[in-house]
Amino acid sequence: MSSVTMSSKGWVVIPAVYRKKYRMKAGSSVEVVDYGGGLSLVPSFEEATREAQGLLRGGSSLTQALVRERRKERDHEHRKGR
């Protein structure tokens, strides 16, 4: 856990170790979550969605992979006599 100091304008600096860990840079958006006694800064979901766009493009279909895996499980269960 790190301690930060708030400026007179309400600004806080997120320590470099966390900026690197969560890939935050100038202009990154964060959500302030009030837990009723504590605050958390959470990277904005909207930004995460934008970064993930196209991540699986060109890869195999997840649905097809799940169907293949289920078929293998059924074959295995059939061979065991279930």
C-alpha cells in the first residue's frame, strides 16, 4: 500500500509502480468508487473495452473450441462406460 498527498486542488499522484502495473498514462480515465468509509480508484471499464477491441480477431472461434472440448469429454466418458 502506498500513501499519497492531495494537493489544494484535490489532485493526487498515482505512484509510478501502479501506473506501470495497470498500464496507465497521461489521459487515462479512472472511476472513483466510494465504499462508505473508503475510496478506490479503478481503471475505467470503457477504456479497457477499447483496448481489448480486436484482441481475438483472426484467432480461432471460442464457440468452436468449446464444442470441440465438450466432444472430447463426451468421447472420454463414453469410453469409460458412463
